[in-house]
Amino acid sequence: MAKYSTEFKVMVVKEYLKNTIGYSQLAKNIKYHKNA
């Protein structure tokens, strides 16, 4: 059970980071287009 919950936490963190990176990338693109 402990092993499962650790893997689950890692999975959640990876998903969170992936989404966060995606959003910051999107924000940069929007800023870039506004400045262009």
C-alpha cells in the first residue's frame, strides 16, 4: 500500500508539473503575441 501511494503521488506531481509548464508556456506565447 505504501508503495502504491508513493507511485500515485509521483504520478500526480508529474501531471501537475506538466500542466503548470503547459500554462506558463501558453502565458509566454500570449505575452509574445501581444508584444509582436
